[in-house]
Amino acid sequence: MNDQQVQELAAYAVLLEKHYGRSMDIEWALDSNDKQLYIVQARPEMVKSQEHNIHQVDRYQLKQHAPVLVEGRVIG
């Protein structure tokens, strides 16, 4: 995926969550022939949203360094 496709997918995710008014588990596909993104399924996210403190942010810190293998934007 290139950066433009990542941003397009993120925009779809925002639209879906705004439409349904909740966090969504979104399955998508990138067609290798036409290079288009397709949303193949969207359903309410059921694991994270059921936690008691959904506004808690967990932080993690790496204890050691290693060579970077891949860089890019993340959607999560």
C-alpha cells in the first residue's frame, strides 16, 4: 500500500465509525488488478469497546533496540 491508499482507508474508517456511531471492526481488500480499496465487511468492534476503561491509553517502551525492518503509517 502506498501512503495515499493508507489515507483513503483511514478516511473510510472514520466515515464508517461516524455513520454507525461506534468503533468498527473493518475488513478491507486491495485489488491487485485495479488497485482499488474495497470494504468487504464492517461490524461493531466488540473486544476493546467492552473494556471498563475505554479512555485509558496503554504505553509500551522497548527495552532494547534493533534495526528498523519496515517503516510506514499505521491505522489502528
